[in-house]
Amino acid sequence: MIRYALKCANDHGFESWFASAEAYDALLRTGRIACPECGISKVDKMLMAPSVRPGRAAAAEVPKPDDAGSRPLSVTSHPMEAALKALRKHLAENSEYVGARFASEARAIHGGEAPDRIIHGEARLDEVKELLEEGLQVTPLPIAPGRKTN
């Protein structure tokens, strides 16, 4: 694994991990690396110092830097990341996750066949278009479902 410090064309800095330098290059070529703040895919690597582990004796003397490399991954490093984390928490506490049944459940609530409540889930683009045409209010969320991906 390799961590790169990146910057988009709008001058937003961020970091990301990649399986290898070749994996980074392949993702960049296909436009699959995007700025988490503005979404632009014009991204370049920033100059960064390599992370070299000192020997055991020297490790005791070297103070740990207070940067993203020394923080746990569970700690946010950007205000946008903190806002998305808060949104995910708010959704978990104030709405019901219905998964892939989102479109049918939204219709049932709208038609009075299911209890009125706030829901969130997943829907295909064609399902979302149909819901909007039927007069249901739906909003895309900028977060992925909370399931394991590895």
C-alpha cells in the first residue's frame, strides 16, 4: 500500500491510499480519482517526504509528527469528512435504512399502505426518475451504504 498527498485543480489538498504506484496511475488515467471536496477528477500528486521507519534506538528519540500520518483513520482530517460522518450518524438515528427496497417502500408510504416515517436506502436511476415523476420527493445522499466492502 502507498499513501499519496494529492491536490485537485481547484487547489484542494487530500490524501488517499493505493495498492501500488501502478494502481494509482491506472485509476488516474480512467478518471476514477476525484477530489472529495469538489468532485473534480483533475488531480496531481503533491510533493511529500517518504515515511521511513527509524531504527529501534533512534525511534525512541524521534518525536511523532502531529499530522495525518500519525492519526488513526477513524479521526477525520477535513471538515467535509466530519460533515459526512455527522450526516451518516444523523441518518442512523433519525431514519430507517430499507436497502434496495427504497423505491417500493417510498411508494407504500406515499400511498398510505406503510407507516409514515423517514427512510433511506438504495435505488437505481430509473427508479428515482419514476419516483420523481410520481410526485415523491427523493434526494440523493453523498454517502455509501454502511456495509462492509472488503
